[in-house]
Amino acid sequence: MIDFQNVRKSYDDTKVLKGINLNIKDGEFAVLIGPSGCGKTTTLKTINRLIEPDSGKIYIDGQDISTFDPVKLRRSVGYVIQQIGLFPNMTVEENIGIVPKLLKYEEKEIDKIVHEMLEIAEMDYDEYAHKYPYEMSGGQQQRVGVLRALAASPPIVLMDEPFGALDPVTRTTLQNEIVELQKKLKKTIVFVTHDMDEAIKIADNIVFMDEGEIIQVASPEEMLTNPKNDLIRSFMGDRSSDIENQPQVVDDFMYTNISTAYPDYSFKKAIGLMARKKVDTLIVKDRDETFLGVVMIKDINHKLKSGEKSTIGSLIRTDIPTAYSNTNAEESFNELMESEYDYIVVLRANNTLAGIVTQTNIAKSLANAVWGE
Amino acid sequence: MTIDMITTHLLLVFFSVLLTIIFGVPLGVVAYIFPKARKIILKVVEVLQTVPALALLGVIMVFLGPDRATVIIGLFAYSLLPVVLNTYTGLVEVDPAVKEAAKGIGMTKINRLFLVELPLALPLIFSGVRLAIVTSVGVAVFGAFVGGGGLGSVIYESIRVSNMKLLLQSTAVLIVMAVGFDFVMSKIEKQMNKKLTGNSVD
């Protein structure tokens, strides 16, 4: 557990940290975010004492870190930076093994750790261990940067915009990997970013800072639905409104341009209508718009083959799933997924026909929610 | 001109540059670590090189007499600048990200210096040594005036008796020596750079 108690820091007349109080639990993925100059990186660097606070205390597992030897403290806290900072004069193997080496682990032990680490990142030992940093892409270099931070099994890992300099595709991949890694290794991770997408994706808790103060600490969901001020809302961009406008009832998904028939249509008339509308079912309603059921082309064909000539009224199926327009969307989706039909009929409160929801409608709406209109 | 004279010349250069490395690199490191010492160290080595070589040798001869030691110490003082300055510059110019990472993962100052900063400054330090050697090959010629021997005495003698053939021979050897050292060491330097960055930067 990391505990900040009223931590302050000034440079000349500029107050960089104005009394930070923050608690980060064991195994928590905490993301510090805010506009540039908000103090997020300063806060991070006080944890491994690269920056010393003017006043206030920071405790790790109840122990005041100002009483620790800074060098020992740093060897027990992983550190990953945006510019990666691998040692160009060392191979991948030597870079990963450097902290264990500083801690005077035995050669065998270091060798074992390097193998384990490369395995975690799914990097082949024979292919990568003896490469120099410049021989790898930025993404691979930062993977090694993360492994270097993890090699001595520190319970806490500090990451200062680690993926900020990578291309978007590599960034996404590494974000996924770090989330997986954290789940697997149960590290306490303190992660600085200015990218809200990144924060929402990876954080257990987002710590939003501005002008040296913590404005809000909340889970991504909580911060999305309940941002504390306009600045946070603007950082969230359009996402908050996405959530508010998110389709909640089937009405929002409904498709109203549908092919309907009355029960007294002859088989021939119904088939003609289906052919024109290029559909294989018709929704049958009463003259007063009351929903009756559906008629399927295969049923009509079956009757035609046996030579019957009648109206479609005798073929109405009533087992199609229905929902009222104010039904919770999720509920009706589940029903649709389990149904043999590929749509749901939506009814108004008085059982008149309102529209249908097809699987395609849902897919489109989900796509809009995810990628925007 | 005899092989002996060439050997003497090379030995003068060798021992003086050896001294330059032994004292120059640590001086560069001290200049890097202690900002207060920096100005003094850099100024002194600069002045040493600004003094005309012959004058410097003369001054040393006043104290040590005409001897090979005089030449070696003179060459040493004269070629300190490139080694000290390149060591200092090489250490200062190590990528700040690498320095921060080194500190952040828990390296002490000594760890940082020996595991990271000096290895990364090595190509530039080597370049300083190359300059020191090439300069010394030339300056060692003046050694003849203060009892050092070497190719300087051949050149001096051939000028005195107007032996143009001998003059050409001895200067040719001198040129081959300087250009040869420069060429070979430049190649090594490029290899060093390539190992660190993948580029063979001049």
C-alpha cells in the first residue's frame, strides 16, 4: 500500500504539489492523469524519491520512505519511462538482468530470471537475449523496459507515460499486455498518462490532477458517469454524453419501415408482397393495428404444394418474441439471441405494432457506441 | 635514419599518450562529477595546449634537463586537452533518458559511471586519444631540441646539411605514421559507435 500524506513540493515560487493525499492499495492499477503541469509525474517520482517532497510523508506498507536509502528503495520499485532508457551498451539480457545484478544475485539466478521475463513477454530467448537495444523496434524496446522493471520482482511498478512515444497499434498491444501482466503478477502499478482513452482502458482507479491538486479519484466508470468538474468532463471528451445517450430501451434500436399484412390476404397476394419487399416473413396485424403474429414464406409454400388456397390468417405464428417499446434493451437482446427468429417484434403498450429490432440493428448500434457515429 | 629512431619516436608518443590516458580520463570524470572543479580543469588543459609546443618543452627542460622524460612530459601536457575534453563531453552527452533510467532503477553514482556512462562515452574518449596520438607524432619532432631523439633529430640534421633525400624520407615516415594512426583508429571508433547505436557516425 502506498499512502501519501499531505505531500507538498515547490520549485522557486511555483507550487507543483499542493498537499497530495492519496492511497493506492496493493495490487491496484492506479492511473494519474491531468493536463500538463498538473503534477502527475512529480507525484510519481516522489514514490522512488527521484523527487523529494518539501513536506508531507509517503508511506509504503506503513513505512516512511524518507527513512529508506534511496538506492535500495529504487531497486525495490520498478521504474519505466517514456523514453524507454534501455542501456545501449548492454544486450537485452544484460538490461533485464541489471537490477538483480545490482542486488548481487547469483549468475544462475539472474539467468533464470532473464529467461522467465522473456517468456512472460513471449519473446524468444535465442532471438532476443543477445540483441542490443538499437536492433529492436520501439515497441520491443519498451517491452524490455517493462521486463527490466519487473526483473527483481518489485511489488510496486512506476510507469511514466511508458507508451506515449509508441505508434497507436503498438501502444494498444502493450496496453493489453500490461493489463494481462498486472492480473497475472498482481503488482501495484502507478501509471502516469495524459491519454484518457488509455486511462479508461487500463485503470482500476483514475486519479485526476490539476494544478498540483487531486481533483477526483474514481473508477473509470464512475469518472465517466460522474465527472467532478468541467475540466474532467472535457478530458473525457464525448464519452460522458455517449453514456447518457446510450440506447437503454428497445425503442432506440427499432426499425419501423416494416412489411405488414392483414390476415385476410390470399397466399398469392402475400407471396407477391414478400417478393416485392424481398423479405421471407410478413408481420400480420389487425385492421386496428393490433399485432397478431407473423407469416413465413416456407409455411405458405408448404400449403400451396398441397393445393390449398386460403388466406394467410390460418398460418399465423405467434411464437415470435415480442417486446414493448420501453422494455430494457439488454433483456430483449438476450431473448433475441436465444430465439430462432432473427428479429423481435416491438409493440406499443396497447399491443399495436411499433416496429422490429433485428440482429443487424443491434450490431450497428453497438458499433456506433464503440466507434462513434 | 634508422629503425632505432623510428622506434624512439613511437615510444615517445606511446609513453606520453599512456600518461595522457592515465591522467586525462580521470580528470575528465572529475570535471563531469564536480561542477566546481570543471572550470579550473578545462581551463588548465586548454592553456597547456595553447602554449607553443617548443616553449612548453623549453620550460620543462629548465627543470628536468635535456632528457627523454622532458619530451614525454611535454607531449603529455600538450595532448591532455582532447582526452580530458572528450571524456567530459562524452559523459555529459549521454542520453538524459538513459541517465534517468539508471538512477531510477537504483544505480549509485559509481554504478552509473562504470556500468553506463563511461561505456557510452568510450567512442568519444577514444576519439580524444586518437587526436592526442596524431598530435603527439607531430609535436614529438620538437623532442630533438630537448634531447629526446626520434625522427626530429633526423629532420633537423638533414635540414642542416641540406640532405633533401633524407629529409623527404624522414618526413614521409612521419606522415605515414600520423595518417596511419588516424586511419586505423578512426575505423575502430566507427566500430565502437556502430555497436552502440547501429550507425557508424563520424
